[in-house]
Amino acid sequence: MCGRFVLFLPPSKLKERLGLDNLLNIPPRYNCGPMQELPVVVKSRMGKARWGFRPEWSKADDPAMAAKMINARSETVEEKASFKQSWARGRRCIIPANGFYEWAKDAHTGVNQPYYIQSAQSDMLYFGGLWSKVDGQVTFTILTKAADDNLSHLHHRSPVMVGENDVDNWFNGDVRAARDLVTRSTTHDLRFHKVGLDVGKVANDHEGLIEEYEPQKALL
């Protein structure tokens, strides 16, 4: 799954990389969390949407339910009532990120250890997602799939990632083309390192959160 991510690339560079029509004024974020208004890309424009999906058929916003729909399983997205309309209508989005966090219990200490995960080949990741708009409110979810072997020991799910050269295809292709991109998504090029426990508090948001954690050695 994906429950926290990082985006610190300057907006001007993101605009250039993706060929966007507009420039969104966003500060660096090192701890993007659920139910926050965050940058998303739809075709050639970038805007903000709430991370926590609201189905198009919902009569009222339910924040508690939306917080449970920050991710959508790509394997069942065509069937699930909450997501199938957005999937069928091509309401796909890209969530740009420099990396994301995952937690795994340390077998030696029992601590739920956070890790920062990023690409070994690029400074950017592009998560595939779905968006909806109800009563003027725009929300999104991040698609996930089974994690590859190199990441599965941290978590059995990972975000669906679209290559930078495939972003246009993600938006312009039909449902079959989108499904093909989901299938091709891989975590084989990802690398990760331990980070400090401060990332567990979503109110903490600073560059130090992604620095490699070095445990203090006991004094002799």
C-alpha cells in the first residue's frame, strides 16, 4: 500500500518534466498524508485534491470512510462499487512523488521500523491513481498491486507506478491500455533505507525525515 509519500521537486521542474500547462505553487513536502489536499496531475494540468476517495454516487462526504479509501487494489478496481465508475470513465490521475514510506517490524527490536523508498534510476516516481468529483469536491486514491520480491518483505502491496514516458499513455489510452500499464508496473528498480520514527507523526514535515537512520551505539 501507500500511506505516506514525499514530493520536493520544484513545481517549475515538474511542469517541465511532464509538459504541464500550468504551474502550481506548492512547497516541498516530506510527509504527505491521508485526507490532506495534495498535488495531482490530470492530463496536462496539475491541481490539488484530497487524498481519500469519495465515490461519485455518494450523497454525502464521509471522512471516516474516505480515509479507508486512500488506496485501491488494481486487481479489483473494475468491480468495486466505489471505484468502478472512475475506472470505466477514464478518470485516471498521476500523483507525483520523489519517494514514499513503508513500515515493517524489526525482528530484533520489535520496533515498527519506517523505511524511505525511492527509485534507484530516477529522482521521481509517478503513482497511478483515480479521481472523482462530487459536489465540487475532488478526491483521489492511489492504485496498488502485489509487491515484487525486492519489496515484499516490507509490505505485500506497492503503489502502481507509471513510467515518465508512459504518462501520456496513462491519460490517453483506453481501459485496456491502462490495464497494460498497471501490469507492467514494477518495483525492481526501487531502493530503500531506514529512517527515524518521527515520520510516524504526520505533523512532522521536514527534510530530515528522509535521511538514513543510524542507531546510536551504546557507550562503553
